[in-house]
Amino acid sequence: MDLDCLLIQLECHVSDARALSCPPIRFLVVNQRRNRHDSAVTHDPEKTLTTVTLILLITLCYAAYNLLIKVSGNASDALTSPLLATICLQFAALSVSFFYLLYLWRSNASIGLPAKAYPWAIAAGVCIGLAEIMYFYLFRESGNGRSVPASVAIPLIVGGTILVVVSLSFFLFGERLNWVQWSGVGLAIGGLLLLAYG
């Protein structure tokens, strides 16, 4: 008996397995696999436009975030200024999140977070908090009145983040990239080397 037939028979819980003929079932399995593949490849234009718009807005927000950290880091020479700037940043981010949560609550949206997600969310918050403190210290002016150029530091950090995430996603989540995407990773590595040693 063909393995595809056996799987369909088990899934459908058919008591009389002989009632299923293998050729039609095999055709059904192949068609189902094709349909799943086609649905994964086919894109809804409206959903794609929304996704692209969100990506552009997130990119603009992160660009402004990085540049504003650079400006804020240069505002004072006090040792504690990066820490206070980080607290201001986190408070502002919390305020935005709170008002958005209030909007969702007033819209009767379903609000909830599984208990097992809390430790990971807290760990992510610790990571971003530490990164922001180091960010502010990185962009502080040193004793000679110069700081790390944002045009070099930010692309290096963002590019390095991409490489780390791609690598860890491969090992932790089993995410696979095609050759075009790996080519993009290779170009990113080349760009990082040019920025670091150019």
C-alpha cells in the first residue's frame, strides 16, 4: 500500500480501508500538496501592500530612533546622562504602548498574552534596555569632542543584528533561506566589511 494512501486512511478514520482506492487518493494528496504550495506562493495584493507599508513605517521609526539617540547622547557630558536618556526613552515607549492598548480596549479587541510568553517578553525587554544604555554611551562625545559616526555605527549594528538573527533562526527555529536570500546575506556581510574597514 502506498504511504500516501495509508496517511489519508488514518487521517479520515475510515473503518474499511479497502473502500479507498490508491490512485484517486494519491491524486488527492498530490493536489493538496500543490494547493498548499500555490497558496504559500500566491500573494494577496492588498495584504502585500499593507505589509510593505508597515515595513516602511517601521524602518522610518527605527531610523528616527537611532538618529535621535545620537542627538540625545551628545546633549550632555555627565556620566549618568545616557542612563537618564534611556529611562526617558523607555517611559515614552511605555506611554505609546499604553495608549495603543487603551485604543484596543475601547475597540473591544481581544487582549491577552499566554503565560509562557511573559518570560520571553521580559527577556527581550532586558536585552533592549541594555542595548539602549550601551547605544547612548556609544554615541557620547569622548574627551576629544568626537563621537562614533552614526553613518558607520548604525549600519554596522543593524547589519550585525540581521546576521545574528538569520543564523540563530536557522538553528533555533529551522527557518530556511533560498539562494537569493543567502545572496542578500552575503551582500550584507560585504557591506559590513566595507563600512568597518573602508
